[in-house]
Amino acid sequence: MGLSKTEEFTKSQNELAVLTKALAHPARIAILQFLSKRETCVCGDIVDELPLSQSTVSQHLSELKKAGLIKGEIEGPSVCYCIDVQ
């Protein structure tokens, strides 16, 4: 769907589309499952758990964050990720 067409739909419809897009990849489901078992973790922890490269995990984390499913906070040189319960 082109960017110009999204304005033709309601805010709720657009938000749901972003959410379902974020959940439409098995790696993102695996990341959410991994994060649900921990309070926080860094990207490297997820890379160690999944058969994906660091850059691929970072891309998936970005999509999950954009959808509001996770949040990331800078702690020193790392970003700690967790489920966003709000």
C-alpha cells in the first residue's frame, strides 16, 4: 500500500496494520517470546539465542519498536530491550 493511500483509512486501521505487520514474521514472534521470559536484554543476547545475524535482529527489533510492542533504553554502550506493557 502506497504512503498516499494510508490517509484514506482510519487511525485505528492504520495502527492495526502496523501491529499485524510487526507480528507477521516468525523471527519477531521468537524475539517477543524471548523477551517475555526476561526483564530486559541487549541485542547480543537475542543474537545468541536465534539463528540470525546482529544486523537482522536489529532490523526486527526496529519493526517491533515502531509497532509499540517493545521499547529500548540506552544503558551505557548498549540498548536494553523489553516488552512495552503500556
